[in-house]
Amino acid sequence: MTVLFQTILRIACLSALSRRATLALMLASIALGTALLLGVERIRADTRRSFVQTISGVDLVAGPRTGGVQLMLYAVFHSGIPSELVK
């Protein structure tokens, strides 16, 4: 069984050597895809953690019925333009 395994391994190595450019491009694309996947996951986790930390002290936001998103942006995140009734 070991002779068969060694023969198959030798054939696989010779095949890989004859296709060096294709093998290099394949390995580079796998590495790039893995790096992008891990990067996006890290950004998603950091964004979620930041959002949770930002709104952790907010229990209630009271304001006029109009412009709910604007009210939330201004009252919680301190960004956006407040409506006339919030000023």
C-alpha cells in the first residue's frame, strides 16, 4: 500500500510542477478569498459591537412622531439634523 501511495504522490507532484502558473494563481486566489472573507467578518463583528456599545445606555427616546430615524440619529448617535421640535 505504501508503494502505491508513493507512486500517486509522485505523479501528483509532477503534475503540479508541470502546471506551476495555474497552481500559483489558484493558491493566490484562495488566499485572497480567505483574507476577504475574514476581513468582512471582522468588520461585521466590530460594527455590531460598536453599535451595541453606542445604544447600551439608551432606554427610551421621546420626541415628535415625524422623523423617527432623524430623531434616533440625533438623540443617540449625535449625528444628523434635528427637527424643529427637538432643538
